[in-house]
Amino acid sequence: MNDTPGWTSPGSAPSDDQNGSGVPRPADPVDANGSAPQWSKDQPPAGQWSPPTGPTPPPAPGQGQGWGAPPPNAHWGRPPAAKPGVIPLRPLGMGEILDGAVKTLRTYWRTVLAITVTVAVISQIANILAQQYLAPDVPATNPDATPAEALEQSLDAAQSSLIGLGPALLVTLMASLVSAALLTVVISRAVLGRPVSLGAAWQEARPRLLQLIGLTLLLAAMSSAIVMVGLLPGLLIGGAAGVALTLLGGFGAVVTAVWLMIRFSLASPALMLERGGVIKSLKRSAKLVQGAWWRIFGITLLTQLLIFIFSMIIAIPFTIIGIAVDGDGFSGMLSGTSTSFGWPFLIITGIGGVITSAITYPISAGVTVLLYVDQRIRREALDLELARAAGLPGYGPTPGNQTVGG
């Protein structure tokens, strides 16, 4: 196939009306009767040809490549993308995003684990103390209660647990935000192949922590408001119609909240790396996600599913061990005489929680940051800017010390 007039790919056979150079060849001469001439059978012997033994002379100007010289496009195909860090600087696939997050953990494990283990230990200590001293005793269940009474007892138990664990949840949220901020800085440097210490990451992330907290609380408030609006009409009506309306409104509210969370899922790295405000970061996320919502949703869902499976693999053995060594163990749990757990159970499950968080925090944060980088590469040619920032040859002068956002 000829892509341009007068050009043929090297080694291609000439077509019926061309001589191999792209120029149409003249038709064969004909005689007076309109037929092609008949060549005589007596022809001179074929000449003997041998290749030149000396060096191949350079082609004359305008003559193209000489005999024996490689064609101008000897290596067909797209050249490999530059890869100064954990990802190649081109649009990424789902596997490359997950691999980049894992590779960041492996390559910069000292800094990453210093962040995640510290945050996980603080979160688990707060959770253990809250369960031991703040969480109220779960009321004993009445085996002879009616279904309505059993439902009421379950709601009372859930309410007591939420009230007691509220402070621990707040501490965990704050610790997770600090971890996400520090890991965003580490991953943005890992894209350029530049290590960063814990102190340097803290110095860069600290000015944005309050804005990141405000962004997180704003998104949580928006989701809660959407769910309440969806549930409220059915709860006010009551009865069978109210139950049906509650289910329908709750489903619609959850779908809307999920759509909103994915639309604004890149606001956190945009805030940290572009150094804008909360509203500006929300707009940036909406712009980057536009047209790629399902792709980002699929990658995010798969990541959370993998994290959940890994968490269960770690948590279930520690939970079983904690129940076995705590108090009455499984016998008291099955008989219903023991409804609370002591220090051995809380400490053992806390160790499992630290291990889980230390691994899953950087994976989750890494996928989010790399999705942000991938969308900017696809829409804004960020790969060229990153190549210049990494000091790769052929991309222009190297700018000063910078991360992905600027």
C-alpha cells in the first residue's frame, strides 16, 4: 500500500503499471498489427554479475540510499516510550497502573513503609483504645424476642457501636489523609525516578493538609446529603409504599453518589500536585474524568476488590488467633455468654490491621495518583513535560526540581 504518492514500502513488488519507483512505466511497444513484438530466440549469453568487493561509495546527492545501505526506516513500529521511573511515559493500561503502584512500594519501600506503618500504628492504637474504653457494652439479646424486638435490639447495638467508635473513626480518617498526602508526593517523584525522604515529603505535603481535609469532608458531606435526599421521602411516607420508595430512592442515591465520587476521584492528587484550591481541584478532576468515567470506575473497582481480598486474607487468620487466645474463646462466643473481647484479641487483630494498612495504603494511593498522571498524559501531553523534568535527552532543557504537578 502506498501511503503517499510516489512512495512504496521497501521490498514491495511493483504493481502492474509501475516500475517499482512509483513512476508509471510506459506500455510495451506494439507492431503494426497491434501485437507485441516477438523476440528472436538467438540471444547473447546472460552476463555474469558479481557484487563489488570494495567499500560501497556514498550515494550522490538526490540519489537516495546506495546499494547495500539500510533503508531509512529499518526499524518499523513505534519506538519504546521513555521510562525514567516506575511507569513508561505514555498512556497507561490497567495492568501498568497497578504495576506502577506496586513497583513504587518495592522501589521506595523505606520511605513508603515509614509513612504507612506509622499511620497504621496510630490508627490501630486509637481503634483499640476506643473499643476498650469508649465503646459501650453490647446489650444482651433476648432469644425469646419477637422479630420486631430482635430488629430493635440489633439497631440499638449498632447505634452503640457507632457512637463508641466515632473518635477512633475520626482519628483513622485524619491518619489516612496524612498518609495519602505524603504518598502522593512520593509517587509523583517515583514517576520521575527520583527518591524522596520522609522529611522532604512532609515539607511538601504539609501546606496542603488543611485543604485536603476540607476536600475530603466536603465530598463526604455531599455523598451523605445525596443519600439522605434519596431515603427521606420513603421514610416520611411509611407503610408498604414508603418501603418501596425508600428502596428505590436509596438505590438511586447510591448510584448518584458513586457517579459523583468517581467524577471527583482525581481531585485529591490535583490538589496536592497542582497546588490549587478545593473548588479548582474539583473542577480539574471533573475535566480529567470526562469521557473516561467507566474506565476509571473499572480500575478503581478492581483495585478496591483486590485490596478487600488481600485484607481478608490477612485479617481472617489474625481474627481466628485472637478469638482462640482471648477469654472463653470460641466456646464463649458460640454459647453467647461472652459478647466482648479483651486485650489479647484487640492486640492481635491490631497487628493484622497494621500489616494490612501498611500494604494497602500505598497501593490505593498509587492507583489514584497514576490515574491522574495517565489522564493528563492522554489529554495534555504531560509525558513530554515529565520527560523534560526527568532530564531525558532530546526533550529540551531540564527545568528545576519539580514533581508531576508542576
